[in-house]
Amino acid sequence: RGDRFVNTVMTKPVERVLTNQDRCDRCIAQAMYMVTLNNGELYFCGHHFREHEESLVDIAIDIYDSSDVIPVEKEELLQEDYEPLEDPLDTD
């Protein structure tokens, strides 16, 4: 017969766990939120997630909140805003 059988393996989705090595895509702070979009993932610290939360909720497929799981450095809690890292190769 000309029937074709495709062998598919069903696996459970792997839950992504954020660690203190994951960084915000907007600054150098520790990522507390992972936002899954159609074309990938974005990582945010608490400050930047709250700044963009309303629009992210509308477009996200999933939002993983680890703010109650990851210990935050005391200095990060005290800072209001973060500056992006400077490019060490920039000579201007």
C-alpha cells in the first residue's frame, strides 16, 4: 500500500528555569521574567517588565515569572534604573 506512517514522539514541554546568570534584554540586571513570543523569548528584570507589562501581556504566548524564586542581590533591589553596558570596543 502507499500509506505513509510518520513516527512522532510526544514529549512533555521543558519548563525553563531562570537563574542568576540570565540577564535582562534591556539592561544588565538579573532577569526575573521570560516572555515567550511567536518568534522567540525576551528576558526582563522586574523594572523593565513592569514598564512594558501592559503591552507584553497582549502579545505574549507565555510569561514565566521567577521573581519569587530567584534571590536578588541587595544592590539590585535598591536601584531604580539600569544603564546599558558600554561597548568596550567603542572608541568614541
